[in-house]
Amino acid sequence: MERTYHPALLTAVLLLALLIVGLYSGQALLAAEEMPAKPQADIRWIKNPSPPFHILDGHHAGYGLCDVLVDKINARLSPLDTTIDVYPQSRINRLVEGTENLCFPCMIKRKDTERFVYSKTTTVYPPLGIILRKELLAELYPTLPETLSLAELLNNDSLIFGFAGARRFPDELQSAIDAHKDDDNVLALPGVFGPLRLLQQIDFERIHYTLDYPGVLRYFASKENNQSLTYMPTTEYGEQPVYGAIGCTNNAWGKRAVKAIDSVLDEVIADPEYRENQTFWLNTLPENP
């Protein structure tokens, strides 16, 4: 015989069940409201695998230009909460264009923008120059010039120029690249290890030259045990040094971070280990009077 239940009893049971669910949901919501939000770090460093700026593995792991800079700053700002996030270049590009609170330790020093506020000078890079095979340089220039013209090289359709995608160069060089950006002999190479991959492609003769710092060539020569490439300054940019700085999000958070960073930068720059690192990669030293 099938058992039946009175409608009033079923209604009462249903209401009781809803009451219990509502009670637990309300307690959970109250607990969530009472739970404090995770505080934002005082300084949030963003790194990406880009030797010799950040070196994540191998013989020089942790000894990149920006690795040592961040370590020395963090050691002097120990009362503050600092974090380090490592992202691939594709994510870095989105972060640069976004609005998250962050600090990039190795940026080119510029006037503050809507997106970034900059620290005092941290690094003096030797001028950007052209990197190519020594054999090709001798073929193109039987008499070695003091500088190479980027514009003239770009006008040579038989030579392929490669550069890391999304990278921007000083105006004197960028304007020449932009004039040829749609040409078949201009190749933007994506990827996490853009600079190193570019030099490997030059060594393999798949592209002919690129623009970069001599420190990048030094890293390549050391890691690959390869001395086949050489560096030449450009006619357009000459011997101008490039000044580096830390860039943080241009808001109240970022301004506090830069103020804290600037308060210890002179000590960092005077640190013997930091100066040794700068000299090793760049053969230059920053000074903040």
C-alpha cells in the first residue's frame, strides 16, 4: 500500500528545509563579510624570463641585472611587505597596458606617464647597438666603420632585421624601424626568451642582425660558449647611454612604493655586490648625486 502524506506536512517540511538552508547561507555570507580582504603588498615586483635582466636558471641564475637590484632593495625595505611574481612576456605585455598595482624593476627612465611613475636612476646601459655575425660584418664593410647606420641596413632588402615583438626602442631608432615595419625583411620574434632566441637565430643565419645591449651579447656568448657575434654602435643613436629606472603604477600605491624605493637607492647603488653585478654585465655604474 502506497503511503501518502498530508499536504500541510509536506509544506511544513519544505519550509523547514528552506529555513535551514537560509540560516547556513546567511552564516556563510556573514563569515565572508567579516573575513578581512588579503592586503595588497607594499611593493609587488614583476619579473619575466629575460636574461641578462632576469635569469631564472643556469650558471647565472639569480644574478641578472634586475634580480640583484630587487634583492638589494628588498633587503633594505624588510619592514615592508614585498612580493615577486614571474610571468611570461605575453602576460607582461597585458600588465603593462592594464591598471594593476605593480613595479617593473628594469624599465627605461622616462618622465612619469599616466601609467607609470619612475624611481631615480638605477642603471646606466651602454648604448643600444647592432648585433650581427663577425663574418657578415667583414663582408658588408671591408673597412670597418666606427658605427653602423640602422636605416641603411633596413634599406638592404637582402638582410633580415629581427627584434623582440612588442619591444620599443629610443625614438632615433624606432622611427627607422617604423618606416620599414611592413617590409618582408623586418621580423618581430615573439616568445619568452626573445633576446636570446634572436641571437641564436643570427648565429644560425636565419636572420642577419638585431638591436640590443652589449650585455645581452655577453650573456649569449657565456651561455652558448659562442664568440661568433659582435656588437656595433649605431650612427643614429651614437654613444648615448640609456638610463634605467624602476617603474610602478602611477597611483597612490605606486607613488608610495617609489618613495620607499628611492629612500634606499643610494645605498643600493653603493653596495659592492650591486656594483660588481652592474660592471659584469654592462661595464658601467650608475651614480645618483
